[in-house]
Amino acid sequence: MRTHKDRIIVETEYLGANVSCVNTKKGLVLIDSPFLPADARGWAKRLREETGRGVAFQINTDHHFDHVMGNGLLTENIICHSTAARGIRAIRNKQNLKEIIRGSFPDVLAGIEREVEELPIPSPLITFDQKLTLDLEDATIVLEFVGGHSPGTILVYLVEDKVVFTGDNVEGQFPYFGQGRFGDWKRTLRKILAMDIDLVVPGHGEVGGKELVETYVRFFETLEDEVKGFARGGCTVEQMVERSQAIDFFPLSEEIRRSWVEEQYKFAAKQILAGP
């Protein structure tokens, strides 16, 4: 657990997405929730012990399971984009949820399957389409729809502290393109670079500054240039994967398989070739 700017707590070590907490006069505002039920319970306990405050709201930056599974173990006061809300409702079907987990963490599901069956997954309390501002007396938190990584991805901006929580539009690893829109994603990265921010909290990976966003911009440029160059040379998408250097832009982590990265490269390449 790491504390930034006194009232912001970020945990980057859980399996799955980063989770964060902003301590305000009107209660704790959480950004994304732990994937593993044990981590969600531990997160709740640590926040109670460290802050002595209750949870006012849980914000989800998208609907993907590794961002939302712990919601119901933290609060039912959930806020997200209206499209993300539909995604959250879909994974209330536990068979669907288990299949999704199996696709990403096949070795993990067996150990948590019974807990997944019993896991509460509340429907969001508040949804929005474009922008929502929370006035929490000593904190102004602006939620803005940007898309990119998913059809319901948002940015969360803590105005007074100049902190942006990017969701998975910025990570420290090769991104998931399965529900992404390459053009929207590039525009979002440029938008973040233009913001007045001191701290960037990515969806995965270590907290930093705008250099995290600049790295992702370079990656997107490298990937796009490579795919277009391969296409001019007559390569198929399968051949692009075999010859790519951009595929190794980020080192593999313990969580990410090479086959998964290759699949994401194919998703991205097809979008780049299709154009805006």
C-alpha cells in the first residue's frame, strides 16, 4: 500500500487492477475494487484501520471483472458509466463470470470458485453518459467518459490534488485490445497529456507522472507505424505477429502469457488496418 499526497492510497500489488482510495470529509471514495475476494476483504479492513472512515462511493473505471469483482464486499454505492453498468450486470451471471476468469487466470479459478458463486455483485447506484462531478466538500472529483480501452472507460480526476486515475487506458504492460477502439484510445492519451496533473495512477503498474502516458503514446505510435509498414509489404496479420518488434515493447509479467499478447496484437492490428 502506498500513500500519495496525504489522502490518496493506492495498492498496486493485488492480482488484477490497481485499486485506490481518496479520503474526503464526506467519506472514502474508492476507485476500482480488488479481483480476489480475499483481497477485497483485506482492502476494506486496511482502509477502516488506516482512516477510520466509511466508504461513500465506489467508482469503477470500466466493467471488466478485475476492476469490479470486489465491489459488493466494499459498498453498494457504485458509480460508473452507463455502458459499464450493463457490463457489470452481465457478469452477475456467475457462469459467465467464471468463464471470463478462466480465460484470464485459469489457475486461479479453482481456488475461488465457491466464493465466486456466493459473491455479491450489486448493480451500480449512479450511472452517467458524458461527465459527472462529485463535490465532496474538500475534494472535487470529475468523472469523464473517454472510451478507448473499453466502451465504458472513464477518467477520474481529483482536481485539488492534480491526480488522474486513468483506468486501463494507461498501464505498465501490453494492453487488452479486445474491446478497445484504437483511435479513441490515442485521443484519450493526448487528452491526458494536456491535463494539469502531477500524478498518474494507471490501471495496472506503478504510479508515476506524465512519463507513463508518454510511454503509452510511444507504444501506440510504434505499433501503428509497424502494422502499416507490414501491410504495405503485403503481410497478413499472422505474419505481422511473427515479425513484430512492437509486441515486445513491454516485458512479459508473471500474469501475462505470450499467447495472450499475440492475441491482443491481432486485435489492434485489425483495427489499425480498418482505419478510423
